Amino acid sequence: MPTTYEMRPAIWADIRPEQWQDWHWQQQNRLRSVEALEAVVALSDAERAAFAASSEAFRVAITPHYATLMEASCDPAGPTRCPIRLQALPHPGELVEYAFELDDPLAEEAHMPVPGITHRYPDRVLFYASHNCPMYCRHCTRKRKVSDPTTAASRTQIAQGLDYIRRTKTVRDVLVSGGDPLTLSDARLGEILHGLREIEHVEVIRLGTRNPVTLPQRITPEFCEMLRGVRPLYLHTHFNHPRELGEDAARALRMLLDAGCVLGNQMVLLKGVNDDPETVLELNRKLLIHGCRPYYMLQCDMARGITHFRTPLSTGLRIVEYLRGRIGGMGIPDFVVDLPGGGGKIELSPDYIIDRKPCEIEGVIGEQITFQNWAGETFEFVDLADSSS
Ligand code: SF4
């Protein structure tokens, strides 16, 4: 597979490989305006209009790496079908408002005992380390604060968060997230992770990041060395389409594995991007090749301005059904709906039971259940009655 450096658009022809590989260079050269974007890809009239209308509400920033993955041409008259462009470029749908949309669909702000910590389940907290990201994904569920520099986590806030976790002995599992915590320096993120590792009752540390997708150059040997000092670390990343997992991302995943991270992927189901079973199958096969387990397939939330990305629940169920039988269980993520209002995650799965009737066989009382497998074949199973009831 070629690297994005090898595929880079003409505008970056003079950039040396070490510059391209430098994550600071990638950050500094992010595409933020229509003019900058048009030097890299052709925009349709609809994309240009959507940019003008919605980039104020939610900023645009696209790393040269991620921009290189976009289809350079477009249908000037029609909507884009490129899964990378759909995630990175503003869409007219962002400005259409619906009464059911919510600013904070998961009620994360309502469950904050101290600023920057969401504590909903007794044993787990979500710790916001930064509200910046290398790229602002158009489907982001935290649009209310991500990309807004006035909401960034200060040093004091981070210290308060660590202090809250230290004195809350029920917390065993901490997910460090954002925004993207990898926008912090190694030293600053290292302070947070080491601080958590020193708390005796914190047994599990997780890191949520989309950097392996949008800025894989951020995964440096120095960064991995820092992670090695806090292992084991569960790192959740966010690949949504197989095209995102090219040579650069694969290298980043290899380095994270070598540093002792346990890798999982949280895909969001997005209309036009990955809402067909073959795309998810291809993505999940690639993820497993690179040591990253498909962990969740998340139903797109009811966040404001992202309804155009949403799919019916039946789409997710159809995808799970398709995966079964075509990839081992490790490649089948939990299809999850994060309930609005802070209800938490629930898992949906296809119903494989097509009939059930009471039965008694040689004195054993139970139910005869008819299952239908992934290939449409039916099988009888005798389920025993619960003898304790
Ligand atoms: S990386 Fe995550 S937090 Fe940042 S914009 Fe994308 S979805 Fe939102």
C-alpha cells in the first residue's frame, strides 16, 4: 500500500518526507478554508455553499494526510459519494434542524460532578483532556464543545479531575477522551496517564483517540515510549471506512501494539459512508489484520446537525446479521445505541429465534426453540426450564 506521502496532491509536491511525517507540520498545515481546500480537491457548488453556511457553527480542519485520502474530483452537480469527504467537509444537512435533536445527546454535562468529568456508571468515568482534534469530523456527537477553544480543559481543571478520581474510590475504569487527548503534548498527556496509574483503585485506563485515522504521524516512537510506562492501556480508535486504514494508519497501529496497547475500534454507522454490510466486513477484516478488534458499531446519536448521517436501526441489525458467518466472532462488533438523556449503552442484535413451544422429553420440561442461522437454515434446540424458579 502506498503512504499518503507517496499519494500527496501536487500542492505538497515540494514537501520533504520528514516534514510530512512530522505531526506538528500536519497540524499547522491543516485545510481550514474553501480556498485551501480547492487547492487540493475540486468542490461541487453544493459543497462550497455548505462550507459557507456551516463552517462557522462547527469549524473545519482537515490534515494533509486525511485530505490525501479524499477523492480529488467530484460530480459538480451532485452530492459527494466519497466516504472521506463526507466525514470531513461541511454538508447542507448540518443546517437543517429537527425538534428531536439535542445539543448534548448523552447528557454528559448533566452528569458532571466536577468540570471535565462525566460520572454516570458507579465504576467508570469519562475524563475530557482536550477539546481539540486534528480533524473536526462532521458527525461529531460533541460538536457543542469540540473545536471551541473557549471550552478547552485548563491545567486546573485536569488537576481537579484527577483529584475527583483519587477521592472517589468506586472508580475503577477511566476513559481519557476529548476532543482528542493526543492533541496534548507527550509530557502533558503523560502526566495525566501516570497520574491515573498512581491511583490504586484505578484498574483500567482507556484512551479514546482518532489520531491513528486522521493524523497517524502523531504516533511517534517517543509517544509510544511514554505509553509503555503506563501499560496495559486500552486504546479505542475510530475507523469508519476501510480506505482510512492505509499504510500510515497500519504503521501507527503496529507501533501502538508494540507499546503494549490493547486496540479496539469504535465505528459509527454513517449514511453514505459505511451503511452497507460489505464495507463493514472489509473494514473489520482489515482491522483484525492489524491487531485492532472491532469493538463497537455505534448508532449515530441524536446530536444537532447530524441527522443526515443517521440510518434506521434495521441497517445496523442487517449488517450484524451479514457479518455472522463471514467473519469470526472477534470481527463482529456490538451494535450499540447510546440512549439519549444519559440512559447508557444498550446492545441490539438480530433475533435468531423464529419459533418456540413448550416441550417435555423423558420427564425433562423445557422449550423447543427453532433458530435460524446466518445462512437461513433452521435448527431445533431444547432449552431446559429454569429449575430454580
Ligand atoms: S475526533 Fe472524535 S471528538 Fe474529534 S471531531 Fe472527530 S468525532 Fe469529534
